[in-house]
Amino acid sequence: MTTFPAGTFTPAPGRGRVGHMLAIHVRTEAMLTLRNSEQILLTLLIPLALLIGLTVLDVFSVPEPRIDSVAPRIFALAVMSSAFTGQAIALGFDRRYGVLKRLAATALPRWLLVGGRTIAGLVVVAIQLVVLAVVAAVLGWSPSAAGIGWAVLLVILGTLAFGALGVLLGGALKADVVLALANIVWFVLLLAGGLAVPVASMPDGLSTIVGLLPSGALAEGLRVALVDGAVPGWSAFAVLFGWGAVAALLAARTTKLA
């Protein structure tokens, strides 16, 4: 008969390693997003269709080659679609179905819940942009290597800014209201926020206003970095940081678990 030392099978309850918990939470959040067909339509298929359509079809007058002018704006659209619209809708319905309450009752600290969701958002955005960049390259896109680092920094800052706005919307209102408002804001910014139509093609007064929106700032900053190969103006970074900081402060006060 096999014997074991005393205490061999004594339970040792306790919280897991923080790094391990964070990695699992990030993977779970990212997979839930990537498995959601509605999210894929919003965050990838629509930007892909617009990337191809605006490049092939002469809808708006933009400098040639068209793909170089279209690609940065579609990248900005993809960031907004995932970090803002997708985040807001997912959070709204997580609150409705009690997901946040259940997660808050686990050993996961609140900062890890927020951090995991944020990192998962960055992972999803990275996958989106890789796919879009490959398709853009097939269409003839040739970005300036000198501006890629600045573009990456803008994407990270834009993801955080739009993510904070998404949490602000999805964390305070009912899921059905969030669904409607998030899609309305997405559509308005697509048409009039410097995404479908370049900021430079707008009247002076309107272009100034659009430049102060996170969508316009991100799109214009990416254009300067990827097309001109120059350092984007400080205003692009300031606008994104300002929107993100204000939204994060308000979200901290208004976000509800249910």
C-alpha cells in the first residue's frame, strides 16, 4: 500500500501569480473579440472594404497614389472601430449580463481587469493593422520607413484614447443605448471626422474643428508619419492625450458594474 507524507494533498488556496492571471485575462478578452462575428465585421471587414473601395474607386479627389492617402485614414478607422465602438458595446453588454460583477467577485484585482482589457485591445488593433497593411501593400502601398515608429506611437496613444472614450460610454449607459450611440458616433466620425474625407479637403473652419477630434488627429498624424515620413505635429499627440485623459477621469467616476 502506497503512503504519502502528511500534508501532501492539503489544499493551498491563494491568488495565482499576477503575470499569469494577466496573460490569461488578455488572451480571453482578445479571443472573445476575435470570435465575435459582429466585432469582426465592424473592426476588420468594413475597414478592408473601405480600404479597397476608396483605393480602386475615384470617390474623392486625393493625391496619387491613392493608396498612400487612403491607408492612414483606414488605419485610424480600424483603431476607432475596435477601441471605441467595439469596446463600448462589449462593455455595455458585459454589464447587462453581470459579467463585470462576477469578475469583480474573483481574485482578479480591479487594476488587472482594466489592464487586461486594455492590453487585449492593443493586441486586437495590432492584428487588424497587420491584416490591413498586408492588403494595402498588395494594392501598392509603400509607407515611409522613417515615420513607422511615430505611427506606432500614435496608434498606441489613439487606442488608449478611444478605449477610454469607449469605457466612458459603455460603462455608464444601458446596453441598448450604448449600441445605438456607439454606432451613430462611429458613422458620424467616419463621414465627417477626417476618416473617409481627408482633413485637407474640408473647408478651413471645418478642418480646424475636425483636427481637434481624436479621429481627425489620429488620421492626420498617421498621414504625416507614413506618407511624408515626418514627425507629426505636437497637436496630434496633444489632442489624443487630452481626449484620453479627460475620458479616463470621467469614466473612473461614472462606470458601473451593472
